[in-house]
Amino acid sequence: MPNNHTSGNDRGKRRMAWRLAVLAVLVVGIMLIVRNQTPTPYMHNSGVVFGTVYNITYQCDSDLHAGIRAQLQRVDASLSAFNEKSTISAVNRNAPHKPDAMFTEVFNMAQDVARETGGAFDITVAPLVNAWGFGFKKGTFPTAHTIDSLRRLIGYGKVKMVEGRVVKADPRLMLDCSAIAKGYGSDVVAGYLRSRGVENFMVEIGGEIVTSGISERRVPWRIGVTKPTDDSLSTNEEIQTIINVTDKAMATSGNYRNFYYKNGRKYAHTIDPHTGYPVQHNILSSTVLADKCAIADAYATAFMVMGLDGAKQILEKHPELMAYFIWADAEGNNHVWYSPSMRDKIHK
């Protein structure tokens, strides 16, 4: 005869095992649902590079700061004239060099923008910048003779890349990528974040910005444009306007923070390569949106040199660029002009 007690125990054990299995599936399912409903946190990294501050915000479940620093160090080793071991320093010393991929990419971009702007953007302008007291040297007031001599020395057409090395028409010619390197650094970090699967981020290096996706507030990235008030100590943070910047790069150039006074006259840091003197045009602040921050950075500087009318002509030729200018009329009154395509990006 069958043992009914044993058979009952087996059925009970099977039922219990089944219930435990179902319970385990339910617990795993609930855990997955809770995990999916918990948003991935936003990380915040900051530091100093290229002589300026960087701030990077990105949505990721791990801190990528070490990788970000490594990318920035690569850019510094290639393009920083303040790094004695960098590629650009070797070029400026006329030392044996083999330009790396980053240097070559930035050099080619800079030369392209120089050609498009008729030399308003020029990475050979370093001797003039130094003569006016910016950059490495806090020199004395340059004479007209000094300026004329340096003007004959510089020119983007006097330097080129030949068989993997930089060839200069004059060994005294020096390169200065400061008006494009910060933007390029932002592009490099953005590329690194994308390679790690990060979709939502904002990279900012010295005011040069690349954004993607949405912010921590679950809205498009909104970037303020500072009012161009003379502020060499960077204490003024009054905002002129706010621009919605998503999946774009943005760079701003202005003469209201980097300048000095001598004999009662203001001298700005943007040097016109054509005249050899600090720019005296009517644009106070030039903000450019582009697909690459390096390009936005370079054009923002070029527009400061060209003035409003010249900048508008370039923008007509390059509809892929968007610009927001704050400019002053002859009476010193400030006005705003922006690309028609920028209209929908200005936050009311």
C-alpha cells in the first residue's frame, strides 16, 4: 500500500518550492522596477586646466573624473604653450617635433577659420599678444616701430604643415592656440563622455561649453550670457540673456574681463592681426553656437576682430553657425543682434 503520509509531505514540499520560486521572481521583478524608477545620478567634477577653471556635469552611475583628467592632460601636452614639454612649445622653440593627432587637428581647423575670416583669426599672433602685455610677458608699452616689425613677422600664411612637421617662414614666428584650445578641450571631454555611454552632460572649460541631452532638472541646458561690464576681477555675474543650448557647442569672447588701462586708455586682450593693435570695433561680447566648440571658440574670437558688419557677412556664408552679439553704438549705448536661427533658443 502507498504511504499517504510520505506522499503528502512530497506534495507539500513541491508546493513550498513552487511558492518560493514565484516569490523569488516577484522580488527580482520588484527590484528591477525600483531600479528603473530610480534616476541615474548626475556627477559634478571641477578643477583647473589651461590656466582656467573647468566644470563638468554628467549623468552616470560612476565617477569618470580620472578619465576626464586624462583627456585634459592629453590636450595640455599637445596645445598648451605654458607646458614646456608640449608639442606647441617645441614648435615655438624650433625644436625637433612630431605633431600629434590633436595638434594636427587643431592646426588644420585654425588655418581653415583663418582663411574663412581673411586672417581675423590667426594663431601666429602670439608675438603681438605678448608685446601688448598679455600671455607670458607683462611687457612695456610697445612702440609703433615694434608693432610694425611684429606685423611683418606674423601671418597664418607664413606657417604650414609639411610631411608631419610645422614649417615656419621665420623662426621667430610663434603659435598661440589659446583662442581655440579651450573649445577643443571641451570637445575632447564630450567625446570621452559619449564613448562611455553618457547621454546627458554639460562640459565647460573657461566658458567654452558643449552640451548633450537634458540637465539635472530634466529640461534643456540653459546657459547665461554675461552682461559685458568692465570686470577684470570676474566679480560681475549679471546675466544679459539665457540661451537654450542642447546638443550644441557654445563659446563666448569678450573684452570686458581681460584688459588693462595705461595712460587713461583701455587696451583689450583681443589683438587685430591686421593692425597689430587691440581691437576697437563695436562688438563687446561675441557668443557663437556651432557643432564643435573649437569652431565656435575660433569664430567668436574672429568676430570680435571683424566687428558687427564683418561678422554678419561671415554668418551669411556659414548658416551652420549661430551668433549672439552685444555691441555698442557711437554714443556708447549697448544693443543686441543675433542670428535669425537663434530666435527659438533665446529663453524668454
